[in-house]
Amino acid sequence: MRVGSLRPARSDTDTSIQGEGAYYALGMTASSTTTARELIYVPDVASTRFYLGALAKLSVLQYFVAEAAVIGAWAGREPYSRRTGYISDLGALGCGGFSGRDVCSPAHLLMNASFVVQGIGMMVGALLLSSAVIGIAGRAGARLAVAPGQRSPSAAALVARSLSLAAGAGTVVVGFVPEDAGSGWHLAGALTYFAGGGLALLLIGWLWRRQTPLGWFIFACGAVSLAALITGGVTGMRVPEPGTIERLMGYPITIGMAALGLVLAQRVRHELAARKAGAGTDA
């Protein structure tokens, strides 16, 4: 049934899309003492908009290619090490001493551009993907079923989208304001990216824990990132391998966002293929 009309929910509501548009239906949930009405909502997943949003999330993987290329061009007195070198050193504008470290990254423009592209990908994905779709995208045939007094999964998905949007904006700031630009915005942007990205993955992973095995993987990515962020905050990054700690903050976010994009892209393609097959059968 299309949006704007209501009828009793069919028994196969949770496994069929029932047409090309999103629809609502009323179902009945019974308990031993009460009977409660339940509103069921199935969003139209088969949308080019959602597919582009999923691809935007997947685009964050370009970061790893850019980082490897920039490290290869490193010109400091000592070879760059991912274990001891800060990620932001790769985007530093000048060569010389910075905060007690020898920094020289001739390919800093590529690194900073990668930060910006990564952030834009996260932001575009957050804007194109609806909260309802994110709430159910982990499993084909899933639907939102909300009884009185209960919160819809899309509410948590909306928070996750907002956090992802903020995280993307944070890493865009990191790209436009390098560490040696003399501004506190760089640190603020980095913290927003780490905190927002980790929390977003934690929420989505929890929402998807029963929808797809990747739900727990995404949840773990968020947990590792936040644990590393807390460790860095407690220690002030005065640890033998600060680069490792920082990468445990950042890498899981990039990987988790890409996994999110992969699940969403597969779900959209599955629904598009099912719709095409259905149209062929009707013809």
C-alpha cells in the first residue's frame, strides 16, 4: 500500500516491498493482557539517491591510497613510520621542526585533499541516506515496526547521520587547516572526526547487530576508535607509539564507514534487481 492510505498489514509485510514506493500499514500485536496497534513502515530502498549515498560512504577508502603515496614521498631526515608519526604530519605545509618532530611532507597537498574528499564523502552520504533506510538496511525485507511508547530505530539512525555529518565536517577542517597553520581549528576538527565518527559507527553497529554479521564488525570499529581516543586523551599522546594510537582512532572509522557503504550499496542493488525481475514477470 502506498503512503497516504492504511490497511491491515499482510502476513508477508516484513519480506515484501509491495510496489515502488514507501508505504505504511497497521498491524496488531497481541499480548496476554493487551492488544496494541503497531505502525509498520517500509521505505523505498531501491533509489538512485540511496545508491549514490552508499557510494559516497565507500569513497572514504581513497584515504589509504593517498596516505601510502604521501608517505612514499616523505622527505624528513628520518623515514616516516606509521607507528610513531602523526597522521597530521603528512599534511604539514613546511619542512623543519614542529612540536619536537622533524616534519617534511612534499606531497602535503595530496594528503590534505584526501582529508577533504573523505569528509565530503561522509557528509554527502549522511545527507543522501535517509534515517529510515539506515535503520533497516542491514537485512533485506526488514521493516520499521513501531508500537505506542516505543522509539523507532530511525531515531537512532538520525543521530548517527548527524554524528557522521559532523565527523565529515571535522576532517574537512583538518584538510583546510593543516597542523602547522597556527590555528586551533585543526585539533578541533580532528577531535570532531574521531568522536563523531566513532559514535556514529557504534550506533549503526548496534542497530544492525541482528540484521547483518557486519553489524558487529561496524560496532567494533566504533568501539576501537573511541577506546583509542580515550587512551590518547588520558595519556596526552605521550606514549611510545603515538602514530599507532592515532591510527587506531582514525583507521576504524574509515573502514567502518566503508563497510556501512558496502552494506547499503548491496541492499539497494538487491532491491533494484528484485524490482526489475518483478517488472519483467508482470510484463
